[in-house]
Amino acid sequence: MVDESILKKVIELFSDMTEASAEDITEDSELIDDLEISSMDVLFLISSLEEEFHISIPEKEIRRMVTVGDVVRIVQMLMK
């Protein structure tokens, strides 16, 4: 189960960096197929997440980020 406040912030970050509106981004949205995230966008996203949530995201976790929900679950795990 994902934390709704983290989900909301992650969706806001994705909305800011893509042409997708926040209303169109869901927990199941795929980063590459649905949101068309580029490798440069991933670097910006990781930096933004680390700054926003005061975490450090290991490379192995970055590779597991397929959907918005994956991103939220990884952030939650690293915040504990």
C-alpha cells in the first residue's frame, strides 16, 4: 500500500517534468511507455526525489522503477 502524500508529491514531480497532467498520472502509469520519461528525466527525477524526501536512492533501486507506484514504494522504503 502506498502513502497517499508521497504518491501526490511524486505525481506532481512527474507532471512538472512531462506533458502529462497530474490527473492523468496514476500509480500504475509506466515511466517509459505512459509518461515517456527519458534517461535525462530519470536523473532529474532521482535528484528531485532525493532532495524532496531527504533520501539517497541506490542504483539497484533506480533499475526497479517501472511504474509511478514503484517509485513511491521505493521512496517509502528508503524513508524508514
